[in-house]
Amino acid sequence: MQTVKKLVQEAKKKHSFDQQQKEEIIEVKSDSSKCESETGFTVDAFSYGDVPGCTGYILSHFHYDHYNGLTKHFTNPIYCSQITANLVLSRIKLKEEFVHPIPMNTPCLIDNIEITMLEANHCPGSVLILFRLPSGRVILHTGDFRADKSMEDYPEFKGVKFSQLYLDTTYCNPTYDFPPQKEVIDFAVDLVKKELARNPKTLIVCGSYTIGKERIFIAIAQALGCKICVYKDKQNVMSCLDDSDLFQKLSLDFNDSQLHVLQLGKLNPKGLGIHMSNLKTKYSNVIALEPTGWSYGKINSLQEIKPKYNRDGIKIFGIPYSEHSSYLEMKQFVQFIKPERIIPTVNNGNPKARKKMEDIFKSWFQELQQGQGQQAKVTVKQSSISTWFA
Ligand SMILES: [Zn+2]
């Protein structure tokens, strides 16, 4: 384990990396010889029970479809970011001894595999996972991610030859050409400002998931210089994000601010009506923003977005805010990574869909070859339990 110590020492020099984390990583040992997969690690594979040969379970982020199957009775080592670890401990009540937070941007040697977690631009705590194998092979698993040009500057990607890419293919279709997040956020802020200019006694409601899509209400709070009213459960979730500035902006008193965050299930005329009637401050109008990922295809620009409901002072807007890559962002990311092989992790269930994705990937590489004379080949494999092994 000399190498582990050396790596951790180097990591400690480069990053703030406390003693407890260091020991957690060094202490993890297991017999990876039992495992037939390349790394012995699985990513987001909690719904299969104990996976034979798996020595470490990685959780890419805290969304239900990724941690599904994880309960407080789970007794295998889990690796994830610090924020995801906070969420796992707080929401699932897993025993702390099994949860191993990995510091971001810090190569850690676990069971002879070097693992680095990088920002995935999805929800708080989400990571891309970079595996370096003793054979020299490099595998990247994107978890869920929204590709961004800035990822091309990740020093961890510099000069790397990627053998395999596990790719979040949620929107792997040219029809998904929704706008960049920043444009959508600016649009939401403008929409709210216009409503307030028209009628200052307007309540602003943002729909929310357990975790994810926070950037909309954070941007509105910044633009208006106001607090964010949330329920206790949301406050608990936000306390896991290790962001004290944001946490201080939250209030549990719904009379503290006209910006309220509610569960998505309450974003309907009845739910909003009940919420308004319970407030001491009386509002004459409400504008509710419901973040969606896929409603954009039916319109050509953000300016065309009309309320999906508009009656009796209640306006509900669908906001096409995606935490997954648009088609173009995904294509640019893949063309940058140039993996030898791509394994789609979403919408890969039937051969027809896989074939379609394979053709799309091929066209991206052909484009590259024509443009830059690059040599690249790509294959697509059916997803199964074995493909969750990196
Ligand atoms: Zn997700």
C-alpha cells in the first residue's frame, strides 16, 4: 500500500484533505481477484443486491434512479462526493463506516485502481468518475451530467487516451437542442421581474426536487436580494450542500419573503391556492416556475414560452432547465474525449434505440475524421448488469 500512501500524501499537499478521509481511503481493502470485471467497481448499481465480485460501489449523485435499492442496511463500501455522502447519511441513515467521501479532483488509489471524481454539472454533489487501471487503460463514467465546454480544461483530461466512456445519453437525439442553462436562468429572472413590475404583490413560487435545479431560485433570490422560504425537509437537504452562504439565505417562515420553494406536486391551481391562503401576507397574484427538462422541443425560443396555466391570478410556467447535456453539448464532449468505445447508460434498453445511438456516435467521429484527420472507432454495447462495471 506504499503507492496509496504516496498518492494520498500528494493529494493532501494539493488539496485540503483531512486526516479522517485519508484513513478511510487507505483502510479500504478487498479481494478484487474475485471480480471478473475490469475494475471491481460498480457505478449506481444498488438495485441488484450484492453484485458478485464487486469490491466498491460508487454513487455518482443523489437522485433516486441512481441510488434506488440503497437502504440503511447496506454494508458494502460506498464511494461518492462529500455532498452525496452528506445526503446519503442524512436521508438514508446509512452507517457512517460504509460511506467513503472522496475529495474532488484528487486521485485516490483504491484496490489498485486510481479513481478521481470531477464536477459533473448535474445536481449538487454529482460527479464524473475517472478510472485509471494498472494496465494503463482509462475509463470515464459520466454518471448524469451536463457537458460544458469548461470540462475541456479539466487538467485530469489533458493528454489522456480514453479507452471507454460510459455516457449519459438522456438527450442523445438532435431534436434536443434546448438553450444553455444561463440563458434559461436569465429568462426566469426576467420573467419574475416583469411580473413584479406589473404587480409588486405577486408571490413567486419555484418547484423543487429533493436535490437539483436549485440554480433557478438561487438566481431569483440574488436578483431580488431576498430570502428563500422553504419547508424544513428542503432546509435539511440544503444543509448537506456545504454552502453556508446559501444556507443563511433560507427561511422556514413563509412570511419572510415573496420567494417560496415548494414541492413540484404543489405546483397546480389547488396546491398554490391552499399555500396562498395559509400566508399572513396576502398576495393578489402568483407566478409559479416549474423546471422541466424536455418541454422545449415544441417551441423555437424562450420568448415563445407561454404559461401552461393562466387563470384567476395564477400563472404556471414550464421552464426548460435541463441538468443533462443537450445533443450538441454531448456531441462536443464526445468529440473532445474521443473514446475508443462508448457505452450509453440511458435509453439503451432496445436494440433499435442502441443502433440509432451507434449511428449518431459514428457520425460524430466521421465529422472529426473529416475535420481533423483523426483516427477513431466506436462501438456500442448492450447495457446489462455487467456494463455497470466500469
Ligand atoms: Zn440525476
